[in-house]
Amino acid sequence: MTATRSWRSATAVQAGLIAMLVAAVGVGSYSHVAAETAADAGTDAGAVTGTASSSTGETSSTRPAAAPFTTADVGDCLNWDVAADGTVSNFQKADCATDHRFEVSARENLGTYPSSEFGPSAPAPNLTRQAQLREELCKTPTIDYLGGRFTPHGRYSIAPILPPASAWEAGDRTMLCGVQVTDDGGKTLTTRGRAAEQDQSRIFQPGECVTIGPAGAPRAVDCAEPHQLEITAVIDLKPVFPEGTPTVADQDAFLKDACTQAARDHLGGDDPFYHSTLESFWTAIDANAWNGGANTVNCALFKANADGGFATLEGTATGPFVIDGAPPAPQPERDPIRQ
């Protein structure tokens, strides 16, 4: 299997497990983030001045041009607030060094699109069309903006932002292209720093438990819930391989020992690791992802089941937990391993 990021283990079932775990993180389209309140949300959101009025006989040729819903341009970062009910407010530009949810890579005017698709009376594009516009208008300029530091299944996703409904109705056809970080449910998260300067890997934090969805996409869950992995470490491979792109075999050779030690540290020593019956697991990065700026990997704990797949874990491995509904099988006594 060729994947942007694959999961590895030291067991004989490694190939089968990796085949089950394709990095299938979807790149969702994000739109209409500027809520109806955006025009009053600070210096960035422009007021909509033009309106359509069929009762006065005004046509698209005489209708005043609508002010764009935002003055944000390439290189600007944006932030907004999201209420519990999903309502967006305070849509405004932000210092990229501080919390923000979006970094603008291109600014497009859909009114100049080579068709009448987005004319004065056209409805806003639906989610399917937005995804197509992301590919048609946003993908290439965004990758160029990032200097090539982008991997499709990494931390950042490419997305468009369209005007709020009132601005679109008034004739604003501004579309911002940019990058964002989302959680497992597609909700935008705040980040700090410019995207091109960040590691592009999509990773989990030590202590998080991860379940593998039907399509192979990993998702963090409460450790009390059924899961397949428990994260033990985040390892930056850039200092380990400073001279170029490492092969997966080179990464495996380093991570086998590093992740085994991470498992011991996470569980409190080699004896707890041994008696847990769990095994160490890690992610590896292919050449395309490495060259796209993804240099960080995860170590994890897992258990292979009798069918060669992932056993289901419940509870954190640092406390009482079960494997496929049963506690870890008692292990034979042995002499302590000297480290």
C-alpha cells in the first residue's frame, strides 16, 4: 500500500494492519463562515451596500456594485467565534502569530468565472460545487503559496470561504481560498503561526486513544470507549534525518527502538509493558509527504487479534483495561530486562 502516512508495528501482522489503516482523512469544504453579523463584526467585514430591487426595474447592469464581505487578502489570517449552536460572529482579520482559524492563500472573484454560473441572480454554490471550486480555483494557488509544503492527508486542509447569504444576494462574489485545521468532525480549530512554517503531519497527542473508522480514518476518542490505539509519543524525525528524505525502512529501524522505549515510559517500565501484552506501533512517512513538510510521527500501543486485525481496547493501558472484552492474559514470570 502506498499512503501518505502509514502505521507500522514490529509484528508479523504488520502488512495486514497497515492495509486496514489507509490515511483517509477527508478534506472538507468550509463555506459561509461569515455569518449575517459579519458586516458589523469589526474593521475587516465590509458592509454590503448594493441591493437588488426588481420592483424598481433595476437590472444587473444598473445595480450598484456590492462591497466585498471582507478586505482580507493573500497572506492574511482570519478568526471568528462560534457559539454552541454553531452561530458565527466576530469574523475578522487576526495576527497570524496569534489564534486564528484560516490563512488566506488566494482571493477570487467568482463574478469573472468564465460562464454565467455565478451571475447576479445565481444562487450560491452548494457544498458539492464548493468542493469542485476548491479543486479548480484553490488547490494550485494554495500549494504555490505554501511553497510546496502541503500534504493532502496532513494537518492542514484547503478550503474556500464564501460571502454570507446577504452579501451574496447583494452581488458579492468574493471567494477566499486558504488553509485550515479541523477536528475529526470537520470543525475548524484555532492555530498559531503561518502554515508554511508548521509541521504538516496530522498527529495525536500522548495519552489520547484512537479508533479506526470503517474507511480507515483514525479518530481520537475517550479511552473508556472502544479503540484500537493508545498514543505514547510524538517524535520529530527531522533532527534524526537532517540530510534528506529517509526511507520507510530507515524510519522503521529508528522507530522500533524509540517507540518501544516510549511504550515503557508511558506504562511505567518494561514490566508493565510486558504484562500489558500490548505491542508498540508507529507511523511512517512516505517521500511525498516528507517533501511536503510532514516530518512528525506517532508511537502507539496496540494488540493484534487472532484474525490478524486490531483488537478492541477499552480503558487506558495505564490503568485497568480490557482487550476484546477480557483483561490481559497472565504472562509467564521472567527476569527483568536491564536497560
